[in-house]
Amino acid sequence: MHAPSEKSDDSKDIFYEELEQVFFYHFPKYHMKILLGDFNAKVGRENIFKLTIGNEILHQDSNDNGVRIVNFATSKTFFVKGMMFPHRNIHKYTWTSPDGKTHNQIDRILTDRR
């Protein structure tokens, strides 16, 4: 599965519905779960996300995909991570634009809270 990068809410809704089905039907409840991927999600440092995202976030504000992945993670009692340990911002980038001017942290690691 690949998270949609276009702005269509319908395609994003379909992606998260499919992710929900995979999560519900294919993950045993008693195993530790780790979900990795390019979610095209810029997660910001908003205070309401603090318990779910921790401190090692690059962006100040979340985009729509960031809000969606945090909501999904919260509903599953997951943490959303980009990095687990402190790094300088230059080492937090997971995507750089072809011209080298734009840097984003859009790849995510989701883990359950064990």
C-alpha cells in the first residue's frame, strides 16, 4: 500500500479505510506492531499531538496527511515517530526536492505503546 500524494480526500479516505482493514483483520492483537512507510505526512509540533509524536519532529505545523496519520495512530494507541533519538534538523529529512531547496520529514514509523 502507498499513501496517496495527491490532494483528493476520496483517495486518502480509501487508503485509510484499507489500512484499517489490514490492521483489523491481519494483525494479531497480542503481537507488537510496527508500521513503516512513506505516508506523505508532515507531522507538526502541535500541543494536542505531543503524547503521540514525541519531541523529534522537524515541522512546526501538520499537513492534512499528518493529521490523518496522527488520528489513525491515536485510535490504535500507537506512537508516530520520524526519529527516535535527538538529531540536528539536517539529519531528520526523509525527502529532498529535486532542486535541493525543500526538505521534508514525511516517512513515518508507527509503533504500539508497549
